[in-house]
Amino acid sequence: MAGKSADRWSDSLGRNGNRITWPRYRRLLRSVSARSLLTGSDRVGRARQEQRKWQNCVGGKMNIFCIRRITDMGRLAPAETGLYEVRYVLDEGKRTMASQPIEVTEPEVTVDAPSKIRAGDTIRVQWTGAVHPRDYITIVPMGADEGASGDYFRVGDKSQQDIQAPETTGLYEVRYVLNEGKRVMVASVLEVLDADAPLEKGASLNAPETAAPGETIEVSWTVDNESADQRVTVARADQAIFTWISAVSLEGSTPLKIKLPDEPGDYELRLLDVSEQEVLARRMIWVE
């Protein structure tokens, strides 16, 4: 039995054909240093996928010891900022062979979303400084616990995506959440309004709430910042934002005279900045 044990230690065959005996293994343990085991940055943004390298790897199963070539491995840094150690630990005995200090710093993440939206409308969310593709954007009621989540999507490799607003009016938060640790990195306040509420962003529209089919109405407007191509459009309530039934340019004095469709229904007046592709104001009008 003793002979078999000695043979197993002395004749173990490592990776790439490298033989290593027990005396040689012990010498290797004494000679291993932190510099030879671990290399890499000593600072990393929170939860970023970090690349670590090591060499002179010692370990394995069934008393097989090997010397491996330099190896790379991805690993998520902790979600909490602070000082940490990256350690090389033997599976046998859990002995720490080498360590390197690392500081986990706060990444700079931003989220941009509308401050007001109608219930059930589509929101365009934009973000910068994404930490990891598995992080996600979610909409939750204002003041919800940090781990709470509602409708969400993963950030992936994108910088913007659409998501549907809640159907219930009230105050909400659009949050960027780390998948690692479920920490909220940044949040933007969102007010969800009634489905027919007027919306304004640096402009306003004033028009009747109801009118007869085919009637010509007067629409007054104000705009904080003028640009080359701004228009008031008439569209069906469910029509895509930058499509319309008719459009009138903001040229000359207010009010504008706009003819409504001949067919009864729910319509919307929209003040659009076509050159900047922005919606400045929206107001429902019922043709009946």
C-alpha cells in the first residue's frame, strides 16, 4: 500500500506532459509568491467583469499536481465599494498562497427618461456607463424597496430602449439596477398621468376639448425655444408620434387655424420639433 501511495505522488502526470514529484511540489509551494500568482489592476469599477491572471497553478483532484500556463478568467467584482483582496487559495487545506489588494470604486451611471408620461404610453429610456450586460432598467413606485422590481429589461450592449409606462397614475422611479447585489445605481422620477392628460415639454397648446367633424378650430401655442421646423399636427390618438393626418408649420402669429378630420373619433394635437425629433406638447381633442 505504501509503495502504491509513493508511486501516486511521484509519477503524477501534469497538464502538457509536465511531471511533478512530491519533493518538487513542496519546493514549488515554498517558492510561490504573490507576484507570480496574481497579476491585474488594483482598481476596478463596482461589479465590472474583471480579468485576472495567474501562473504556477498548483492543485487538482486525486493527488494530481500540475503547472499550468498563464490563464485568464473573468470574475465580477463585488457590488459594494471598498477595499478587497483577490486571493489564490489551495483547495486542500484552504491555505492562502498569495493575495493582491483591490479597490472597488463607484461607476458613473446615468439614466434619462421623461419626467411625465400618460398611463400605458411607451417610454424611451437612455443610459450611459453600463456596468454589466445583465444589469437592468425597471419601473417601480416611488419609495419602493431597493430590491423591488416591476416591468424591466436587461441593458445588454445597448444605450437606449423603450418600455411601457404603468397603467396606474402616480409617481414612479425609472431605476438602473446592478444584477450583482441588486443595488440601485441611479433613478429618475416619472409621473404617470391620466391617459388623456395634456403633456408639455418647453411648449404649450391651447385648443377646444371637443369639436364637430370637419370643423376649423383655432389653436394657440407657446414655445420656449424655436427651431427650423416646428409644426402642430393632427393625428389619431393611437397614431405613431411622427406621423399625422395634417400638419401646420409654426410660421406667423398665433393662433393657427386647423381643419379637423371629417370622421368622428379621438384625435390628438401635437406640437412637434421635427428638426430635433422632439415632442414639445400633446393635447387630446374629441371630434363628435
